Amino acid sequence: MTHAIINPAGLHDPAGFGYSHLATTENLVFVAGQYASDARGEVTSTAFAEQVEQALANLRIALAGAGLDYSHVVQLRTFVVDHDADKLRELAAQVGRIWGGQPPTQTLIGVAALALPGMLFEVDAVAVRV
């Protein structure tokens, strides 16, 4: 099975951080953890809700790099610093705005910290080409 590595325009260059944004096979697309990053890979906000919104927007850009959109996502893994019920409600609301009443599978993992100072949220995904 062959694969391709893609780093879409519109997202920061991840090479300096030691990863690529997408790995694609014939049917599957694996999206690396997306966070509230700007063009330089720096965290854009200190607010949890804004970080979730930007990370999900970056996920959309990553998916588009493989010719896909949110409807192709079958699995999310979300990582939340200092997880609590308020953060869960915010995440659920934003996922609901995108996927409505039929969200993809999701595993939420509460963590003490993420890769960069100030990161509060990260999401990776698996998508399927139809």
C-alpha cells in the first residue's frame, strides 16, 4: 500500500516540529494533531473556546489538502489540558455545530500539558475517502 505525505498551504510548516500534517493512503487520511496555530505554528489564543474553534478550522484546512471535508471524518481524538465539565460542554457545542447530531467517533483524553506552552486543546483525525 502506497502513501503520501501532505503539508497543506494555509497551515504552518510542521517540519521544524518533527511531523507532517497528513498521511494519505488510497482510502484513509490520517490528520496529525491540529491546535490553535497561526502561520508560524504559534498558539493564537489563551481562551479554551477560541483554541477549539481555531484547531477545528485548521482540521478543515488539513482535510481540504487531501480533497476532503468534515463529512469524511470517522474518528477524532481530542486532548484537553485540565479537562472539566465546562470544557466538555464547549467542545460538544463546537462539534455539534460542525457535525450536527451525527458526530464522528471521539476519544477525549485529559492531559496535564501539550506540546507547546499555552496549548489547551489538540485534535487529530482519521478520514475515509468515499
